[in-house]
Amino acid sequence: LGGAARLYTEEDPLVILSSGSLRTTVSNSSSAWLVQFFSSWCGHCIQYSGTWKALAGDVQEWQEAISVGVLDCAQEENFDVCKEFSIKFYPTFKYFRAHSLPTDRGTTYKGADREIQSVRQLMVNILQNHTRMDRPQHCPPLEPYSSAELLPLLGQRSDNFTAIIVEEPDSYVGREVILDLLQYSGVQVRRALSSDLPLLDALKISTFPSIYLLQPNGTHTHLHSDKKLRFFFSSLLKALPGVQRRSQAASSSSSVGQVENAAVTVCVYRSKVYLADLDSALHYLLRVEMATHTTLEGEELQVFKDFVTMVAKLYPGGAWVVKLMETLSDWLLSLPLQRIPYQAVLDLVDNKMRISGVYLGAELHWVGCQGSRAGLRGYPCSLWTLFHVLTVRHEATPTALDNTGSAPVLQVMRRYIRTFFGCEVCGRHFEQTAADSLDSVQSREEQILWLWRTHNRVNNRLAGSLSDDPLFPKSPWPSTSLCSSCHEEKNGVHVWNHDNVLHFLQRHYGNANLSPRYSL
Ligand code: FAD
């Protein structure tokens, strides 16, 4: 593998450039570019790669205005281009304005401070350094608006929300939130300065930064945010009814706040976990996903046995599902056979158990996992939910798996996904993450957090993709409205409070939060 492949991969939220692609990518681009020229043998570059990836993740949603790239000067194919761009030391940071000429070799950032917050502010400055004429096509104005421009908007009806962030002159929050919302339609974000007295007077604002919202119906209000931080402001705005990613808005015909499809039939609380989803996950897993395997033997049989045992011991739901899983588990463990036809499992699930009144519901019924149209959410959503519930349950009942001979729960889930999960690419991604980091998981609490972190990585990768349901857009979870104390800022960068996340997950996926409403 080349150096770039080791330090940065396609999974990272940045663009890996090479001699072949550098010029064509950065010149005459509709966005500005910030490129780190590094060398994979340079120790500091290796140390710094984590910061650069975190920066790229932090500003991923700004890429239509300014994109982040890397180029490895230690790769032989890149020797010439690094010379041409006068890269003498590693890392060298160069930025390129939008619509730059092919002869432009970029401007070198010489600042000693390379921490995320400083580089992010540099990116804002780069964008502000454009003129009205050569500004990146998708970049809205970042300059402050005046009361003369904003006050006439009060009381006016509009198709969109308008958010006004009022802040001190040296604050970057307003500009960062404008850029965070770049890919979203349904809201326009403006900034104004705390020195604009007529505005403060009219909006009755006295603390900064503050966010004020003009609603489509002409009313306006101060928007309350638990913490006056960029992440909280951006999350609040993204959660407004009708605000959605432009790619999703284009593929969906829904208007502000409306559920587009009659398929969403029940009132769902996002703060609840629904037993119907867990039951449906098992229904689909046993009757559809597993049923594509006509016989089970060797490793497959072992994986299935472990999975059924884990569910039998930890499933929190109705007694009859537990009874079914226990019976299935006992039956599988008592079998002297090395090879079983899957039809025997189906017979047991469908018929024999029914005689004793213990059976799995005959229909799929998604509640919390209901999509806004067919083909969205459903089974994969319910499988994640089941996995989270099981890790939390295992922590609450530590001895449940004693003497079962079963592997740790995450290993059982990993093997199930690798062996049986119908989405093969998903299975490969999950396996890669598990191979990279599962060994470091030592406790049951860490299991809960590992699964949460891994799920968020998938959310991050899929945000804005075609499988993203416009009514349930993928984003860092839990949101600020579900768990405000889970979110903090350190040196201007969003961080999770892991203790609070753990407590939240234990509560959210714990027995007391499982709703039997709409059960099968
Ligand atoms: P989901 O992501 O399925 O989440 C379900 C519910 O879990 C959410 O509604 C929310 O309440 C809660 N939740 C969200 N995030 C977290 C979190 N971090 N921790 C705890 N709870 C959370 N699809 C792909 O296209 N590519 C993949 O590589 C891929 N890998 C997958 C791997 C696994 C193991 C699974 C089970 C699914 C995978 N999928 C993948 C499917 C994808 O992740 C979603 O499940 C699917 O797109 C449906 O999304 P959803 O909006 O219903 O929410």
C-alpha cells in the first residue's frame, strides 16, 4: 500500500489528490480548496493526520464552498507535482480560491497554529477573501447584515425560515452556522453584529451570540438554545420543519412539515423505542434473511446458534418471543447434527410453536423504524435498534450469558453481520471497523459506546445519500434535543461527553423506555 492509502483512505471525509488530479481538481473549481501536501514518512504528518481528518469531518458540509484535500509527496508519482508547487517542507498547507487559473500554484498558509479551530477560521477567511464576482457559487454572503436590511423582513411572510445570528464582531459562530447549513434548503441564515443597536432594540437581544427566527407565517421569535454554541445552533436549524438537505428536497415532494406519504400511519416519538420494531427485526431476520440459506453447517451454524442464544438470554420484549427464542436455542444446542436444513428452523418458528401458543407475529410492522416511503428504513433500522437494546441489556444483566459458552455480544453481532446480513457492502464496512477497533473494547459499558460510535460513523458516511429518509435524516445521534448534555465544545470543536452519552444510551435503550404501543 502507498503512504496515502495508509494515512488517509477513501473512507475519510476528504479528497485524496495525486499528480493526475491536483490541477484539474483545484483549478477553475466552483469551490475553494485547502490542500495539505504531506509526506507519509514525516513523523509529524503521521501524528497530525488525526487532526486533519477531524477538521475535514468538522467542515464536511462546507465542501460546496470550500473543500479539503491531501496529497502525498512521498509517492513517486507525485514527486514532480510537489516540485512544481514548490513544496519544500511537510506538511505544507496551500489554499486555492474558487475559479482559480490553471497557472495558480496556491497560497501557502504560514500560521504556526494548526489546530482545528484555527484552520477552520482560516477557511472562513479564505471564503471572505473572494469578491462578489468570484465567490464560490454555493457560498452565501458571510458579511453581517444591517438592521436596515433585516428589520423590513419582520412580519413578512416567506417560503422559508430566516435565522438571524447576532454576535460580537470577532465571533465566527454566525459564519460557521451559515456554512453548516449550506446544503440545506428551507432556511436562510444571516448574521448581524452586536453593535447594531436598532436591531438589538427591535429584537430585544442582550446576550451574544443569540439566534432569532423569522417564521414563514410572518411571526418571529427568539430561538432558545441550551448552549450558545455552533453545533447547537446548527442542529436547531436543521431540525426545523421543512428544513432538509437539498439532495433530499429534490428527491422528495413533501412541503414544509408535511409527511409525504400516507405510509407513515402512526404517531411516533423519537425519544421512544418500540417493541414492534424489535419483534419485526426478529421476524425478518428469521423468516426472510436467514431463509435464503438452505442449509446451515460449520461456521454458519455456530454463528446462528450464538445469535439465537444471545437473543434468548437478553431480549427484553414479550414473554412469548423470549420463549420462542429459548426453545429455538435449546433445540439448536441439543441437536447432534453438524448440518441442518433451514426449513427445520422455519417449521419450528412457524408451526410447531404455534401449537403451544408461542409464535412470532406473522407480519412486519415498523413503528419507530417506519419510513416515509416504501424501501426506506425498516429492517436495517430495526436491526441497529435491536443491537443497541441488547448491548444495554447485557450491561444491566451482566450474568445473563454466563455458562452459555457464547462469545461476547459484539462478537456475536459482528459474526452475524459478516455471515448473514443481506447488504454485503454494509457487512464489509462493519467488519473493517470491528477489525480495527473491537479488540480495544474491554467492558460492557465500552460495548455500548463502541456500537454507538460505529453507528454514528455509518450515519456520517450515509448522510445525504439516497438511502437517507428525508423525514429521518442521518446526523450525529443523539441530537441536541434528545440529549443536550451529550454535546460539548472543546477548543471550539464539537465533542461528545461520553459519560452523558452512556447514561443517555442506558436510559434510551433500557427497559423503561420500551414502548409496547403498536405491538404486534
Ligand atoms: P438507522 O441508522 O438505521 O438508525 C435506527 C435508529 O437508531 C435511529 O432512528 C435512531 O433512533 C437510532 N440511532 C441512530 N444513530 C444511532 C447511534 N449512533 N447510536 C444509537 N442509536 C442510534 N447502509 C449503507 O448504505 N451502507 C453501510 O455501510 C451500512 N452499514 C450498516 C451496518 C449495520 C450493522 C446495519 C444494521 C445497517 C447498515 N446500513 C448501511 C443501513 C443503514 O445504517 C441504516 O440502517 C438504514 O439506512 C436505515 O436508516 P434509518 O434512518 O432508519 O436509521
